[in-house]
Amino acid sequence: MRLRAAAAGAFAVLAIGHVAMAAEDPPHGKRVDTVTVTLQPYVDETTLTGEIAARNEAALSFKVGGRVSDVYVDVGDHLAKGDVLARIDPTEQEADVASAKAAVTSAQAQLKNSSSTFERQKKLLASGFTTRSDYDAAEKALKTAKSMLDSARAQLTTANSNLADTVLKAEADGIVTERNVDPGQVVGAAQSVFNFANDGDRDAIFEIQEQLLTGPAPSSVSVSLLSNPAVTTTGRIREVSPLINPQTGTVKVKIGLDRVPPEMQLGSAVAGSVSRTLPEDVIVLPWLALAADNGRPAVWVVDPADNTVALRPIRIERYDSSRILVAEGLKPGDRVVTTGSQMLRPGETVQPVGEGEADK
């Protein structure tokens, strides 16, 4: 009795196993999603994020060195041309001006004396009451006095210029974008103390993967504000950096904006979009259809005669975020497996259904 019961249990287990296998592998083959290959127009859409920057920027610096006495502006301040940004203590430059003025006064007095002496020697020489050597000496002294006066005046001009340069002014209307100085700090001549963005034209700057720059450049780029996509404008590629960023592998591209909405302030985050329709219709497949054949891209193709599948190598023209463009290996009318291709074997019979129906 026990032997009969064990045998009955074993047959029951085998029966259940056959039922499970039948459920897993239906008589008409595995149900797989498929798509029929067609030629269709393709719109290449690319969207990247960037930021608004000034077309013209400048690093402002004092032309003379010294201790900064006053700083009048900060980052974000909008200035008009001629507005004062900062001052250097002018004590040294004021002393130089005073010294140069004294040198000019002295040179003027020397020139006056030399001129009187020369005129006197000139008259005496004409009357025969002086020697030629005395006349020549007077003439030479007059020329020396004139040169000294010219030199003193030049030094005064330089001293006045240096005094004026202790005041740093805005060279155009614009916005302070960076401040690198505080009162009491000693700065050198030509040391950058402010970064300044001039009013006027604006760029949208993007870091773009190098492969996206292949092919013809788009005629126009749509730019919208990330915080408010309703704020939009257009632009054109103005500059492409010849260098690749070694850290990110990207290339800096500047888009010159045709119009700058008031909401697009300096530093605003924006999205740049480019749409380009390929000149010829192409074969487009979803990513799920992609398989591999000895390391090369391939897809599973269903034979319409007996619903068996075969792995067919393909050449991919371009990858998209969710699609692939097939250049070679397929023709219109081919039926390609999408969902369910991971567990197929060459020659296996399948039950092809429309895309998305295999799981129903």
C-alpha cells in the first residue's frame, strides 16, 4: 500500500510539472512583442541646459598699486559708465603731483633766465662786444632749459594720470559679477579686483558632448528659461570652443541670443533645444529590439512562413534616448522582436503579437 501511494504521488508531481511546462511554453511558441519595419521621417531633437552670460566681459583693475581705501560696489550692482567702484589711498600720488609741479615751476624759471641771457648774448655778438664761444654757451643753455621744462611737464602729466588712476571707474554700463577686493587690502598694478559684465548682447552657454557637433550646424536654437518655460527666445551658434574639457569631455558652445527677455538675467539657467528633420526617411526601432551577435548590434527577425526567429546583424546610424536608427540590415516589411527577445534561440518558434500585447 505504501509503495502504491508513493508511485501515485510521483505521477502526480510529474503531471503538475507537465502542466507548468505547458503553461510556460505554449504550443504556438513564446508570445513576443514585434514591430513591422517601415521607413518614416525622423526628427532629431536635442535639449541641453546652460546659462545666460554677457557677450562682453572685462576684468577691472587699478593701473597703479597701493592700499585700497574705499570700495563702493558689490556683486550684482548695476552701474553706469563713469560710476566709481573703488579708490586707492592717493597720498603717494598727491606727493608726486606736488613734486612734479615744483619741478615745472623751477624749469620755467630756469628757461626764463636762459632766454634772457641768450637774447643779451645775441645783441652783444651783433655789436662785436662778446665772443662766439659765450654766445654758443648761452644758446646751449637755452636748449637745455627748454628740454628740462618739457621733461618736467611730462612728469607732471604722468603724476596727474597716476593720481586719477587711484579712482577705479566703470568703463561702460553693466553689472558687477565678481568682487576680489576689500578696504585696507594692498593691490598691485593690473591686479584684477572686479569682473564686470557689460550691458547689451547676451549669450547662452552650453557644455555639449562632442558627438552632438557632427553634421551641419542648426540655423536656429530655441532657448527657454528653466524656471519659466514660457519665457523663450531664439539664437544662433556664435562660437564653438576648439578645446575639449578633459574632465567632462564636453565642448563649450556659445549661442548668441537674437532677443533677451528681461527675465533672462545673467546666470539664469536655460534650456536650449534644436529640432532637425533628416532629409530622407529612415528605419527607427525601440531600444528593446537591440540584441548582440558576437559583440555586434543585431535584432531578432521573425520569418513570416513559420514564425521562427533568426538573429540578424545590423548597422546603427544613430542612437537616441529611446530609439535607434538602422542604416543597414533591415528592409521595410521585416518583423522585429522587441519585448521578449532576451530569451530567444535561433530557429525558435514564437507567437508574434503587436507591441505591448505579449504580457496580456
